[in-house]
Amino acid sequence: MGSVYQLKRVDFIFKDEKDWKVILKNSISRPAHELINELISSELKGRGGAGFPTGLKWKLTAEENDLVKYVICNADEGEPGTFKDREILSKVPLKVLTSMAVCGHVIRSNTGYIYLRGEYFFLQKDLNKAISEFEEYCREINFDFSIRIFMGSGAYICGEETALFESMEGKRGEPRNKPPFPSSYGYMGKPTVINNVETLAHTYTIFEYGAKRFYDLGVQYSRGSKLFSVSGDTPKPGIYELELGMSLFDFVEEFGDGDTKAVQVGGASGFLVPRKRFNETTIGFQGKLTGISLPTGGSMMLFNSSRSMYNVLDNYLEFFREESCGQCTPCRVGCQQLLNGIKAVKRGDKNAQYLDKLLRLTETMQNTAKCGLGQSVANSFSAIVENFREEMIY
Amino acid sequence: MAKKVKITINEVAVEIEAGTSILDAARQTGVIIPTLCYHKDLCVAGNCRVCVVEIVGQKRLSAACATPCEEGMDILTNSFKVRNSRKHIIELLLSEHNADCTRCYKNGNCELQKLASDYKIMTQDFIRLVPYKNYTIDQYSPSIIKDDSKCIRCQRCVRTCEELQGVNALTVAYKGDHMKISTFFEKPMNDVICTNCGQCINHCPTGALVERNYIEEVWEAIADKSVHVIVQTAPAVRIGLGEELGFPVGSRVTGKMVAALKRLGFDAVMDTDFSADLTIMEEGTELMVRLKKVLEDHDPTIMLPMATSCSPGWIKYIEHMYPGYLGHLSTCKSPQQMFGALAKTYYAKQRGLDPEKIVSVSIMPCTAKKFESNRPEMHDSGYRDVDYVLTTRELAIMIKQAGIDFMKLEDRPFDSLMGESTGAAVIFGATGGVMEAALRTVYELVTGREIPFENLNITPVRGMEGIKEASVKIESPLEQWAFLDGVELKCAVAHGLINAKTVMDSIAAGTSQYHFIEFMACPGGCLGGGGQPIPTNPEIRRKRAEAIYAEDEGMKLRKSHLNPEILKIYNDFLLKPMGVKSHDLLHTKYTARARF
Amino acid sequence: MYPVSELIKNLADQHGRARHNLLPILQGVVEQERFLSEYSMIEIARELDLPASEVYGTATFYSFLEYKKMGKYVIRICKTITCSMKGKNQIIKTIEDMLKINVGETSPDGNFSLLQTNCLGFCHKAPAMLINYDVYTDLTPERVREILTGYINKKERED
Amino acid sequence: MINITINGKVFQVEEGTTIFEAAKQNNILIPHFCYMENVHQIGSCRICVVEVEGGKTLMASCVTPATEGMIVHTNSERVRDVRKVIFELMLSDHPKECLSCWRNQNCELQELGNLIQLNEFRYEGAKSKDVIDSSSPSIVRDSSKCILCRRCVTVCNEIQGVGLMNPHHRGFSTFIGPSEDELLGESVCTNCGQCVLVCPVGALKEKDSTVAVWEALYDKTKTVVVQTAPAVRAALGEVFLYEPGTLVTGKMAAALHQLGFNYVFDTNFAADLTIMEEGSEFLERVKDVLTNKDKKSVLPMITSCSPGWIKFMEHRYAGQLPHLSSCKSPHMMLGALTKSYFAEKMNIDPAKLFVVSVMPCTAKKFEITRPEMFKDGLADVDAVITTRELGRMIKDAGIDFRNLPEGEFDSPLGLSTGAADIFGTTGGVMEAALRTVYELVTGRELPGGTLHIQPLAGLNRIKTASIKIGNPLPEYSFLDGVTVKVAVTSGLRGAAELLDQIKNGTSPYHFIEIMGCPGGCISGGGQPRPVNDAIRTQRMKAIYREDEGKPVRKSHENSDVMLLYRDFLGMPLGHKSHELLHTIYTSRSKN
């Protein structure tokens, strides 16, 4: 069994970055439209979770006529079970910086920011060193681009792009209404490209080896490789770069401890896949059968049969209840209701049918919440409640 | 011509200006989409999610208030998905709301109540969250009560306080389930820079922010046979009160209001308009004196422009925000406080009453007046000048409680001595009104001629623009005002504290060219005051303003200095404007307060 | 002059006085003071010409910007799923026993505060904790004892 | 006339007036709760207490007559304090979940709260029994919300004579309802809903059918057909703050279209049809009685449009059931036709049709569940919603009712005459029937020129008229010189009186119209609140206005009805009619 695509390790991202100067110099000598076309033809999609085509994002921003634009690297990696951005920034920071500068060249911007989550304060020092080195070279080749680090202060929601802008503007990190989108109205109201750390690392790969090398990896709709943060009940936790399109079955074969009961794909806001669906689940933007979308940031958490799924869900909901920004009703009150609800069912204060009411509530949250956080609470909730209903009740 | 886009709303095709929100487009085509956090006065927040609609082809629903129409959109406002979601959202709001409506102050005029009723939420399956939270009621302010258990986090108050008033006393604090509307460090409203303007009350959809009411205290005073209860009514009350009692917006109910007050059992019903005329006499004179001292005597201690001082919200604002500029303020008390001081002196004397046995009540469109009457400076009569301040809304409640069939009342006139007024006093209720009234009198006192505006209507200072300007050139004045010959008197009018901020910043920067500026804390002036009927929105303000100007035009006398009772009080009691008695009773001083 | 107001002035000079500089300044104060007092918030508002309520509203949004007095060392234990699965409760119990405080409290000598926090991004090395800005992973009760003892001794040496 | 001083003013009022009325006549409103003018004045709630100088206690103004020289204070400190305490006590045994209550914003207790303005809460008392009885298809009783005002008791006993709703036990355990274990759905309740109409709070309510209707509307496989009763158009406007008596026929049709109903038909069409069937039946019965020796028919014949009345009769006068016309009520006729005639015409599978009736009536909700009202397992009508429920659906859908353009009913079941319009008011069915019967028999219009029969209009309990027939057409020669005597009543008390006459053999009438609710359908149990005689009169006027404005005012001139007979039914009382439009009744007598 298993899919056609066997699990395939790839080594692009953490390959040494010593050629960054060459790549920067070459890239910025090429016209913007050529770079954009290269990205578009690679079919690279955002690695932060939403999966928006990166080339298109750059293109839309490039088409804006503003004199001031920004390039922002989103390093507010807060999704439970995700830690790949930290690894990239500590091991190959110059790749990310190079890609930011190339983006600056493409969209005609000379300012870049890295929004680094507060928990990664310890990365700041080394990162700043890399930035100095980078900026020095930029000056050397007369390329006008500067990069600054902006520290977050402990708020998961700031990973949402518009919330991140608000936070950088010195406000509460509350998501904005969309439209307008960042490509026309981003940081300080200016057109902004905002990319995840890993996305920028992949663009470096594309600029280094060409779009084709990237495109040849993966399957239709899901091209290239992806970093996976593997944790939980696994004998080998850590970061792995794998080709997209693998079956979850193969993944569990490789990383499971032999007793894997379920895998949480994509962190707390992703999907939980129970054992019986491992076979039919593919990891990629357009999953087959179960329709699983790409893991948010590539987090893979494995649970073996000793784990209570009730505790898992309780932990997630606690997380969302605290980390919701609180402005929109479905998310603020919905998360509290879900958490109190499963507790009440467990205690026996509410009957089992109440779970169905909560499932309908998650649908509403998915349909009406203002941003991705509220919308995605439904994912893990419905998967856990539907597949492990008994554990919720008894 | 703006670009048009074609969309369909509930299967009806319409053409709409590009960029219009779905909400507005729907309203234009007769489809009502329910809203909560949306308010015409304020920026779009899109956080309550009650207004979600389905755009065919999109997986998720969109907030109608925050989504602009785009070509070809196929919008459903009442699909299965929308209805289910909307009901869920209302249920969620209810689950964190203290739903004890029968003893809520906003019972009957609550947007959440209406929403729950329109959607007939008949079950309360969700767990009640109120008991989980440790809510306290902040009732330390003399003007405003804040009850978080009724708050639905729509943030209208926060936006009001920031966008309309520039005060920022209220803010959103914390996140997630702890997210709440708070003051700095959760201090009581009374201890922060709140100006008590009450605009947050007027914009609150539920009972989370309400005025501190003094209805019971006033009933007690009325019931107490040993005291003489005297009441005054502000200009803007007569054009707002009707709305609470079944009249259409913009109805003038002066006569019925007086009749109702008499029925309620007040011993004397008099008019703040009288003291508004008096204010013009005092403030107009003060302006002329200041002009003389600056232009002729070149006295450096006297500050121009002179700013009006009728609006207690504005006074507290300048005390907090521009404590170094208090010298610009006119020393005149507000008309309410002038009236209060006279009630326990002049009126008591004329009627032979013991001032200690007078209870002075005022009916105001304003919540800040409740604070004002509480200021230590406001005891110039030897007693507390005004004992209780009620808002227009509270008066309406009293009338209903007393079982008065307001619609059927016959008009009655104010009692004499301090009940007569002119059109100039009436327009105090609208933005620009004090300026217009002052100019009518000042110009005539200076030149001996009527101000050269058609029918006395100084139109440049009317209307709802945030900052308005007017100038009048003075030519061939009377002899004693010769120094004003050829001077172009420059005036400005600002309403809403955010506009006051703009003007004050120009004064602080030294770029202000004006001689005289009228400031009102609330958008639209008193007619849009924090104590006026809810809702108040641009359309309603416009109608109330029309009613005010109609009332003015209908008056026999339209210039303050012609008011016979004003002439009488100067003759019998005060002797002259800015005289010793005036100084003791009608003028005041201000206190610098901290901004932080 | 209070040192904190000097600090704020310096931070404002360094970062700028526009609204978008608010967060770095708040962070700067927390770095030194461990928390934002009412006084510091007012000083920041004054320095940046912002309403004090706005500063408060913004600060309370971020979990690392504490507004209650904190100890010299702030211990934050990750409580999210993997750390929770891998024995975070034992770690907390160990620390509570060592410092004689509960989660959410500060030791009477003002040296340690114990808090829980959401995912620190070290799920593959769970359980993890932060002490001020330093990360400690793969914790066991034994390792926690060692680490904390180190801090306690360090503190004593400084005294 | 006597003199009374209220709040310091002297007024002259008629002797015997209560203090409450005396005050009201002089524009002084006393807060009240259980009081209903001319209906219910027992002084049980005590909210309307006033202070009478010289009296030791406060007095309930609704029951205390004014006397010469009385000095009354309606708003003294003492009154205000007591009123507050009473209100608080009332609330202490009432759930405070307003926002999830059916009656939110239309609740008299809530309104009273708005008036009284409690700031503190001193009594948090024990909660009495909490029973929700939803056994009835029409009415739901939620005893936790009941505040024992006993208005329903008055209505059920004195006005309807059903005698079901009654107080039981005493003291704190008092409750109102059928006896302890009896369920509404199994009782003699006629489902008339008059108790629902007068209940000030959410203790009695109609059973909600809107959920089912919304579901059908969203089900794309279903063709959803709606019909509206004559009385709905005269009252629906009140939900949207129009003056009572405003006709909103066009807006109502437009709103129904906007709600997504595929076809908007008119029950009035079926009302015209009823006249054809019932008129023919009447003539046949009269012929049988007058000309046959071994007559099978009985007179008087009684109308059968009102399902509340039908159930009342089935319980109380089972022996007299043969007097009932065999015609179904109009909305059932229309339902049956929709699933046969219309389905055939449009080539729609009847199983995919969903018929909704908008009715002023709660008993209609029961009527559609009767086994007689099913054909081949398919219900003739699938759901009944009341006028109030329709109002709510319109609000719910965000339709700006007041600014709607006028819409129209759809054909082929939408056209109606003025005779159908007046079905909505007491006396209307009789008048409509006589317009047609007289003309069929004599070939001439009803004498008088207005087509109205004045004695049958108005709110009197029992109204009678007689018409002498002269010069009939040859086939009706047996009627020459006969004086046809008719009677009309509304409200079940009057019905009982007329039925007792029949039972005793003393009834002089040939034809009787009976409506379950006082005033007829215009004040049915499903109409907007409040309902009182002034509002009844306004709605009645509106109904007659609608009639008079119609170009065709006689049922037999309805061209679509004629077309229906030509194309489908054949003739009145024919085979198809019998199958689709007539029914049978069941004795429910316990004896």
C-alpha cells in the first residue's frame, strides 16, 4: 500500500549558504519580470500555511505604484509543533536575507524587516551579526537594501500577516479586515510582501538552481520540498526536508514508534488524521480523498495509543482560548464555548448530543471568523470529536 | 462619476458605486442586514460578525460592513448558511452577556435585545459564561456607569472615545477570553481622563455603559413637601425628548415638556435658555473687554482667542489635555450653573424662599453636566448650585413612570422670572449656536446695528462640518468701541473633541488667527449630547438641528440682549455684566489636571 | 529622577518616538525591569505623546509584557501539547517544590517568578522552558534541579 | 357624575367608573399588568395600586370604583415603593433569560421593567415548578415563565367557555393550566390560542413552525407554496409598526416572494370556492328538508371554517355533528388543490410540494395534523405559521417591509373576490354565502345595493338576520316565500348558546356561522398582540375596505374558480369535490 510517491528526503534548505553573494549579485542583475516568472513557473506556494503562490504575491506587489514598499519576513513561528523557522534562521540566515533583498529588487523596496517571535530572543544576536555582514556586502555592490529585526512579545496571533503589521505599528496585534490585502495595503499602509522564513529559503533554492529543479519535486499542485517538524511519540524527533506528495502511511512507517494512533498534521490549527485514514491521506496542498491541505508550517505531531485525545483537544482549545485576539465574536466566545463544552460533556453536565451542537458551532466559526485563527479551530476539533467521540464522553 | 459595478443581492441585480460596502449596497436596495459593531459615526471594525453574508462561490462568509462590492458578486444575505451562522453568533454573544433584561437600564432600547428578538433565539444551549468571570460594576463616576457583564466587545465605545473625541479614556485590553474594554490599569472611569461626555453611552448598543441616573433622588425631592423643587431645561432637550416618547425625530415638544414637568410635581419649571441669554451678555461683554485689553491696552496677560466654556466635557478635556491654555477659556460658567447659582440667590430672594430648602434640578442633553454640578467650584450660592442633573433620557423615564400620556398633553409656558428666552438661547443646542448668538449681540452692542446676515441667520457657523469659520468686519462702531473700527472679527466653531484638538493644537503652535472660538464636546453640539435619545447618528443630528433653527425662527425675540427678564435681572439684581455680583455668581475658574 | 524614566528616555532616543516604536520601548523596559509598572507606562505615554490607555491596551495584549511585578528571573514553562505530553507537570512540581511558590507567583525574595507559556518551538526537545531569555530543553526533574541550583548560587554569588 | 381628585386635579367621572379608568380618561396612565379592558379585571397582580387618602392600605385601581370626593395619588412615594416591591417579587419567580425568550421585546413584564427601572435586586426567591408542555401541535405552555396573572383563565372560561385553563393548588405551589397530569395535546383544548394572545409573558406561546418552513425554503428539491388567510393582510402591518387596520396585501405578497416561496397563493381563492361548495350544500339541504318526506338532512347548517370551533363541537356537541357543513376549511381546500390540480397542471410530483399556510390562527396547526387531512399519506398542508411567525420571518430575513414595492399573488390559485376577503371577520362567511346563494336562487343581487348585510356586522356576541325569498328562479320554486333565518356568532361562549338551542330543538335558524375567536379571524390566536375591541374594529374596517375596493365581490363571479370547475372539479359537490374538498368529523365526547 502507500502512495506512488515514496518518502523522499531532500537536502536543499540546509545545504551550505556560501554562494549567497553570487546569487544575490546575479539575481539583482536580472530584470524583475524574469525573476517573477521564474518563481511563478516553479509553482512555489507559501510555506506558512495559507499556501498563496509566492510568485503571484511578488507580482501583485511589484505592480503597485507606491514609492515606499516593504519586504517582511514572517518569523513569528508560534504554531504548536513547529520549529523549522528557528532552525533555518540559526543555520542558514543568509539565504533568507538574500531572498529578502532579491524581493526588494523585484518590488522596488529598500527596506526589509524580520518579525522574530519573542520566544526566539536568543537568535537575535547571531542574526544581527549576519545582517551586518549582509548589509556590508550590499553597500559594497552598491545595492540599497537594509534589514532590521522587529521582536514580537509573545502573541501567537501576530503570525497572521495583518496582525503582524498592526503589531509592528506598535498596536495590539489584531487582524485587519481583508480586503485590502497586504500587496496593496500592508505595513504602514504601504504595499508589502510578507513571506514565511521557509518560503524565502526556498526562493533562494530556486534562484540558485532554477525553477525546474524545484518544480520537478513533488506532485501536481504541490511542487518542491518542505521542512517537516516532527515531534510527539516518535523515536526521531527533529527537522526533515521531504518531498511533497508523500502518503501519511509512509510517513508513519518512517517516523512512528509502531503504535501510532493519530497524527496531527499542521499543528493545533491543522488536521488530526486517525490511524484508519493514514493510507488515504497525502501531504500536499491538494490532498486526495480526505482533502487535507498543507500542514501549517509543516508540523507533524505523532500520538501513540497511550495518549488521551481528550487531553490533546483540551490542550489545543486552551491554547486557542488564550491566543485568540478577542476582537471577533465567533473566535473569542466560540473558543470558550468549545473548551467549556467538552469539559461539561466529560463531567456529564451536558449529554453527548451537545458535541454535535459544538460541531455545528465550529462550522460557524470556520465560516465567519475574521482571520485564520478562528477559522481553523474547527479543523482539529471536528477531526478529534468525530474520530474519537468515545474518548470525549467517557 | 464614480465607477459602477454590477452585483446581485438576493437574486436582484443592481448597479452600485464601486467600493460601496455590501452593507450599504443592501440598504440601498431595501435589504436589511443586522449589525452590532457597525455605527454610522465610526470606522468599520468588522468584529461582531453578525452582518456576515454569503458571496456565492466563496467558501467562507464575509462581513457585509467590511467587504466592498466587486463586479459580478452574487450576494445572499439570508441563505441557510448565513442564517445558521448568524444565529450561532447571536447565541454566542448571549452566552457571555448578562441577560437579566427586566432590570437592565437599557431594557427596551438595546440592540442586542432587538437582535435576539428578531432572530427569536429561544434556546440557551451554550454554557453561560458570565458566572465564570469576575465582573465588577464601575459606578464611581458621577456621570457614567460601566458594567462589563453586559459588554459584548463591539468596541464602539473605544472607537467613539478615540475617533470622535480623541480622549482615549477607553481602550481594548488583554486578549483571548480575557479581552475586555478597559481604562488605563482598569481604574474607575472617575480616575482617568474621561471627560464624561457620554458619547460612549450614546454609542453603546447594550447596557454596558449607561448614565448614572438620579431618578430616585429627584422623585424623593418631589415627594418631600418641605422643599421647593425647581427645574430648568436645556435648549437641546426640547428637540430630543419627543423621540423617547413616540414622536418622530426632530419634533419640537417644548410646551408638552413644560406641561409634563409640571405634572411630575416640580414646584417651578424654568428655562436654561434664560441663562443662555445671560451667558451671551456676560460672555459677549467678556469678549469685548478682552479685545479692548489686547488690541488697545496691549495687556500681555490677556489671552486670545477666547474659548467658550458652556460644555463641561470640553472643559474637562482642556483641563486634562491643555492645562497650560486655561487662560483662553471664558470665565463664564455654563448656563446650567449660572441658573443654579441664581436659583438659590436671586430666585430665592424674589420669591421669599429659604435657599436651603430649594432643590435645583436640571434636565440636560449631557452626562458631563452631572460631573459639572459636582465640582467644588459650583457652590457660589453658598449651597450646591445644582443638586441633580438628569439627562433627556431620564426625564422620559420619569414621564413614563408617572403615567403621563405625553402625546395628549396641552402646551404650557415656562414659569416667569427665569423662564423667558430668545431665539439666540435656543440655538445654544446646536453646534455654532453660541457663536451665532454671541455675534448677534456683540455686533449690535458694538455698532448699534443688526448683524448684516439675512434674517439674522449666520449660516457659515451652521452645519455639521467639524470646524467652521466665520468673520465679521466691524465698521463705524459706536464711539466707545472705536478701537474695533476696521477689525475683522475672526471666529471658529469646533464640535466633537477630536476637532477641538485640531484647533487647540493650532493655538498651541501659535498659528491660530481667531479671536473667538466656540467649543462643544459632542458632535453636533448639545443636540447630539451623551444624554440625548439613542440612537444618535448623522441623519438624526441633522433633523434635530433643523428643529432647533425652526424653533429660533419662530421666536418673537431672537437677540439675547432684548430678553425682558434679562433686562430685569440686571436692573434688579446683577446691575451690570461682569459686575461684582456677576463675578461672584456667574464666573468661575478652572483646574489644571493631569493628562496621564 | 527615577532611573526608569531615564531608561525610557534613552529607549525613545534610540528607537524613535513614533507609534510604531512603542513595542521596542516596552520590550526595553521589560528587559531591565522585568515588568511594566503603572509609572513606566505613564512615562512611556508621555514620552511618545500617546494616550496612557493605549499603552496599557497594547501592553496587556502581549504575554511577555508583564504588567505585574516579576522576579529577577522569570521562569516560563511551555505548556503546549508536546511538552505537556512529555512531563511538563513534573517539571512544574519540581520547581514549585524548590522555590516554594505556585505557578503565577513570585518568590518572597523577589528572585523568581514561575509562569506557564504557550509553545516555545522546542517540541522535538520537550519539555522546554525559558528563564528570562535563555532556553532549556529536554528537561527532567533532575536537570531542572541542576539548572535552578545554578541560578540560585549565581544569585548568591552576586549578593 | 361624581368628583374625584387625582394627583391634585379634580375630574368629573361617571359613577361606577374604576379609579384606573377615571385616570385614563384624563390622560393619566397607571402602570398595570394583569388588567385587560372589559376582559380581565380581577386585581390579582397589584401593580396598579394607588394611594387613596384616608385609606389604610393601597388599593388596586383596576377594581376599586371611584367614589365622590375621593382623593387619589397615582405616583406618590409610597405607591412607587410598593410598586417596585411587587414587581421585584414577581421577578423573583421568573427566569431572567430575556434574550433567549420567545417574547423578548414583546413582553409586558419586560416593558414594565423598562418603566419601573429597578437598580437593585433584593429578592432572589425560590423557583416554582418548571414544566414545559409541548404535547399540543398548536400551543406550548412553559410554566416557569407564568406569573399567575390569570388572564388565560378568564379568556378560557368566560369568553371561550372551554374551561380548561384554571388555577390549581394554593399559595406558592399555585399553577395555571389543565389539571396536574393532563397534557394540553390530550385535553379538551380547542387550540383557539386566545390564551396565547392575552398571555403577557412567554408562558403560553404558539408552537413554532418557522424552522420547518425555513428548512423547506432552503431545500432546493422542494417547490414551496404559500397561501395567506384573509385576516393576515389586515394585521400583519402591526408587526411593522403600521397603525392597526392598515392593509398590507401587496407588501405581504412581495415579502413572501422575497422570502423565497416559489408560489404565493391566496387562501381567499379557496374561500370563494368554499362559498360555491357550502352554498350548494346549503341549497341541497334546504331542498331536502323542505321537499322530501324522509329527509336525510338536518338544519340549521353550520359553517366549518374554524378548526377551533370544530374541535369544540366534537368534544361538547358530538350529537349535533350532522349540522356541520362537510366542507373543509378554505386553507385545507387550497392545500388539497395544490397537491392535485396545481401539481397536475405544472407537472410537479406532489411529494415534492411543500404547502405552507399563513394563518391568523393556532388551531390550524392542529387541523393539518388531523388524519382526515391526508391523501395517500401526503398532508394537504405541510406547515401552518401564524401572522406573528410570518412577521418574524420577514424581520429575520432582513426584508425592509415598509419600503417594499407592492407585489401580487400568483395564478392559478391567487385570484379572489370581495366575498372572500370578508371571511376574515365575524359575519363574513355568512354574508359571502348569502350574496351567492341569493343570486343563484333568485337571479338577482342581494337587495340593498351595498351587498352588505348590516345586522351581521359588528362585535355583538350573537347576530341574526332573515331574508325573505320572493320570485325565485323556477328550479328553486320550493323556496318561494320562505324566510331564510341566519345567525352568526364568534367566540365559543356564543357557539354554546346556539348549540344548546339546537340540542333543545328550539333553534329557528337555517344557517349559522360560527367562528372560534371573538370577532372572527381578525383576532385569531395567531394575530399580532395586543388585541382589543378598538383594534378589532380597525381590522374589521380594513377587511370591509378591501372587499369594497374589489371589482368583483361575489364568489360565483371569480373567473379562476369557474375555470377550476370547468377544467378540473366538474361541478360543486361533484365527485372530485367530494374527494378533495369535503371531510368528516369525529366525536371526541368522553360520554
